[in-house]
Amino acid sequence: MIKIGASILSADFGHLKEEIKRAEEAGVDFFHVDMMDGHFVPNISMGIGIAKHVKKLTDLPVDVHLMVENVDLFINEFEEMDYITFHIEAVRFPFRIINKIKNIGAKPIVALNPATPLDEIEYILDEVYAVLVMTVEPGFSGQKFIPVMTKKIRKLKSMIVENGYDTKIFVDGGINVETAPMAVKAGADVLIAASAIFGKEDVKTAVKNLRDSALKALNIKNPENFLNEGINLNSKK
């Protein structure tokens, strides 16, 4: 089953508790928090406090996406988080980062910007819980999905299958009912959406439509029968 993460980048921060509740009731599988430093990406977003606040507001898993230059400085701040995502472009010693994340009890996810080749993560692919393929240039919500990234997702899926790894593929950037099937057909296991969820007046319908579009891409005729099946987001790598 395809899992859906709700990125709070497009949520109404003045009513964050209500936004989290609406997304939970709509059936999202986890929450995604983008932390940007204005250096690694040209934007500044949520800090440590927001991520911790989201974790207090939900029993669902929470993923912190570190779009920052000094990844190592922040890891110990997120002991209560379920996933910590770091960018391969921002670290010199990825095995150290991965082990540090595992040591605090979180699951490591490595992210790649659109132009970063898969060769950069070849030797850590079996060490991480998942790979996050960015399908837009990171930094801003509401951007358009870069179609050629489906080629990258397919290639990554082949690498995982050929080596017998259990590594998951997350996809983030421009995900909506039109692009979700493209990502899923290419091999995505998990979709992260921001404006396609929180940018809609009816969040429950938005999540259902997004999930249905993804599952129909796999020729699943009755998506509602698969709501409790698929990958376990609480499994340990």
C-alpha cells in the first residue's frame, strides 16, 4: 500500500492543532516537517520548536526533513522523532550521520536534490530506512513536479530490487492527483504532499483522492480494501 505523508509547510500555522487534527481524520499516515536554514536552500522555515510541537499534537509518526548545511548540529535535538531526513549534498561523512540518527532511536532517510546522481548514495543505500527523491528544487511549497524524476525513481527502484534491499522510496515535491500516479508507477512507496492536502478546503476528500489516484496507478480497483495493508512505517531498519 502507498503511504501518504502530510507536509505541514502549507498548513495554517495560526491553527496548527486544528490542521493536524484535520489531516489525521483524513487518514494521512505521518507528518513531514521541513526545517530550512536559508543557506542550504533559499528559504527559512520551521525550527526545532515547531517539529517538537507537531510531535506533541499527534500520535502519528513525524519526519523531520533537515534542509540545512550543518546536519550534525541538529540530530540530538530530535530524539523523539520517528524519522530524520538529511541531504547527501550537505554531509561529508554520511555513515556517521546515519549511525548518529540510529543511536537516538530514529530511522535515517537520505534525500537527494533533483540533479544529484544516485551514485552518491550507492554505498549507503542498505544503511538507510528510505531514500527521499526530491521531485522539485527544495525550498518552497507549490512547485511543479519535474517529470524526468520518474526516470530517477525507476533507476533507484532497480538498484534496490537488484541488491535485495528493503529500502523504501519516498517522493516529495509537486505531488498531487496528476503526479502521484507517475511517481507510484515509477516505484515510489511513500508520497509526501503539502499544498495538495493543506491547500484544499476539504482535506479529507483531498487525501482520499490522492490515495485513490496512487492506488489506481497500481491497478488496485478497490483502494478502500488496502487501507490497513502495506509497508509498516513503525518497523526498524
